[in-house]
Amino acid sequence: MKFSIENSLLLKAVNTVSRAISTKTTMSVLDLIYIKAKEGMLEIMGSDSEITIITSVPANVYRTGEILAPFRTLSDLIRTYRDETVEFEADEKNVLSIKCAQSVVTVLSRNAEDYPDIKVYPFEGYKINKENFIDMVKTTVFACAPQININPVLMGINVEYALDKICFTALDGYKLAQRTSPAAQTIQKPLNAIVPAKGMNEIVRVLSGSEKDAYFNVEDKRFIVSVGKTQVIVNLLEGTFINYSVLIPGEDEIKTKVEIEREKLLISVERASLITDETRNALIKMDIDENNLHLAGKSDKGEVSDDIYLEKEGENIKIAFNARYFVEILRNIADEKIIIQFKDNNAPCLITPVDNDSFKYLVMPVRYT
């Protein structure tokens, strides 16, 4: 294998695949970066077995071939070069020679046949409105369960695509975030997939760095996103997602409905969270009476008491929540005003923007004492 390439192009490609390369894997081969030189371009790949990122970059290829290079060594090395042409050549013993200007470095590498067999999919599928897709992920992924959870499917975003609508739902048992949006194209056969939060975040990173059209598909229990010359392949979470529809209260169940300024409520809850005790669920109490929300918190640190004007329909209510969950949701809504609907003080409350029905958030209450 022998090729030369502008260092800036190579560095960008290596950075693109870098997040899929794990330094904590039990498979030492996944510490390496896969480089394949073919006519007029390089194909570069990184994988941790759960997420794979593949990208292509133009190069002057004098002799085709493929090799596995130590990722950290290669990445750190090419950062020392300026924006100039770098020449690479690998011999039959997998010794990679790197030449730039007056510098020559040799790096011990491995045979590409040692790398896991990773399928590359066609760069096609359902078209994505990139900005919309990125926003949908960012406003739901925070509600995914952390890495350690008794139900693995809660560690991902449930993607539902039917006709001309796409819906992302995430929940962790304490809060739910759901975002619905018109799709870029209509499909006849419904699609459903549970995509790990980590994978979704890597997809967002790749999409954010490209101005090209993007496409996604689901195949072989994988979620595949292609944009420009880059493809992200994420293994799906297996299992059945929670039937979240039973958690969302219907209109006939709502006993109290309030409209309130989001920012004022956010500031008040954030202030209360500074006082509340995290070991006791960061408890904040909300007393809704006529046109007033009285918010209170108490711990060994002190006490907090706030009053906020609101518009109410229905019954007065006293309810308590974990301040941190409420803050996470309010920070992910950009609208000026929100509607909060309550069934009772033991059921999750439903939070939606006033002028936007594409967002739905639920927060589970804690015991009011």
C-alpha cells in the first residue's frame, strides 16, 4: 500500500472516526484504525463493535492495499505536521512508513484481515431534515436512562416512523421526553427502532459537521445514517420499548391545567435546587392555588420559597417533584410559555409548549409530605 494525501484532509477524516474507537475495549484490534487505499481515495474506519464510523477522503493512491494502524499513535503523529502532503507506505510486514518534508517515521501496524468483518451499507435510505433531526435528538436524549439500568431499552431513543410523521421517545422511569415532527418523505411500511443514546449523540456530531444531504435506514438490527462521504452504523437495542401511551394522561383525566412562563419557572426551580438535598430526591413542593404557584424547598442548607403568577383551569393541587428532572425538561424547551397538566398528585404531570404540540414531557411526582 502506498499513497499521499494532504494532511488537513487526513486529520479531518481521522477526527471523524475517532469517537467510534474505544480505548477501553477488550478486543485490542478495536484500538486500531482501519485504512484502505483504493483508486483515488482512502476509506477510513473506526469501531467499538457497537458504533462504527466510516468515511472516505480523496488521496493519490500509487498502490492499493489496507492496514490497521495504532489509532492514538497515528492521530498524535499527524497533528505534528503542518498542512502539507504526507506520504504513507506499508510493506509486507505491516510496517507503516510516514514521510513528510524531511521527517520519516515508521509505525508497527497489523494486517487488515485481523479486523472484524464490518458491513458497509449503500449510501441511501430515507432523507433526513438534518437540523430537525439534530434538534429532535437533543431535546429527547437527556431522558434516556444511564448506562446501568435494569431495562436496557431505556438507554435509547425509540424511533417511530409512519407515513409522514417521525417520533422520538425517551424515558428513564422518572421522566419522559417525546418529539414528533413531519418527515422529509412519506413511507408506507412503518419503521421502529431503539437507538442507543451514545449512538444518537455520535450521529448528531457527524451531521453537525456536514452540509450535505443525509439519509438513514434500518437494516440487520442497525441504525445507519449516511451524509456526504461518511456513514455511521449503530447497533440497535433489542427488546420491546415501554408502552408509554398509558403514561400520558388523556384530556378527560386532567383535573388541573396551568399556563406559566417557562423561564420564570426554570429560574425558580433552579434556585430551589440549590437549597434542596440531593440525597432526598432534591424535593420541591408546588402548591397551585387560583392564579399562583407557590414553590418551596427545604434541607439542612436552608429554605426557599417562591411565588409565580400563572393562569389556571380546574382544581387546586399540591404536588412534589425532583427539582433536577424538572430543570432538565425546562431547559430543553425554547418556547416562552408552557402548559402543565395534572391528573392528581400521584400521577405524572404533562408539560407541553403553548404554541407547539410537537413536544411532550412527563415528570413523575414524589411523595408530598
